[in-house]
Amino acid sequence: MNTSFTRPFRIIIADDDSDDVQLTKDCFIENKLPVHISDVGDGQILMDHLIKNVSNSKDLPQLIILDLNMPRKSGLEALEELKQDEALRKIPVVIFSTSDTSRDVERAYELGASCFVSKPSSLEEWCDKMGKLGRFWIECVRVTG
């Protein structure tokens, strides 16, 4: 495990489905990953939160898990805005969505998503994906912050 972290790895989940958010949090706990997870219910709240904390990088997430289909500001709209901001664009963004259309996948990558993961249908697969995702970003990838 990457031992350079003296505090938990900071993740923010932007998803309007509270059950999906709770399931994701539970899966990180089940996989015993050293994370601190915040969540917001839509892309507008995500951007407001990020812009409010941009002056202190210690308060910014090290990873964003972003759903596509949300009210007010969609995941793609938030991703586009995020990647246009010089102070925020370096934050890795994982799209985690029920959508698996090639149009959404292509657009997410065009806008700067780090990866695109389709939400699984079973609890077992969900926790397996969260474990792999968490271990990859925490143990393998070097991130800022």
C-alpha cells in the first residue's frame, strides 16, 4: 500500500441517488480502504463545493466519482466546467454511471474523464469494482494533495 498518505485519501461522490452513494461508501469500508468520503447530490453542488475550497488544496478531493444523470447540472456539464478551471483540472474524475452508451463514454473522455466505469447490477460486483477502483487510485497512482 502507498504509505505516503498520512491521512485518509479524499474522495467526493457526486450522485443524486442516495442509495448508490451509501452503497459506494459501504463498499469502500468493506474493502478496508483508508478513505474520507464526502458526497453531493448534483453537479451544481459539486462545483460550488470545489470552487469554495479551491484556495486550500488540503480541502479538495484527490478523486471525484461522478454520476452522469443528475438534476440541475449533469455530470458531463460539471466535468466540462471542472476541466476548464486551471486550479481544479488536475483532480482525477471517475465517471460512475448506469449509462454505458458509446456517446456518453466518448464524450466523458473528450471532456477529460480519467476513466468510465458502468454501475454494476449486483452488490457483489459493486463492492468488487469499488475495491479495485480504490486500490488503483490509492495504492498505484500518484496524485496531488
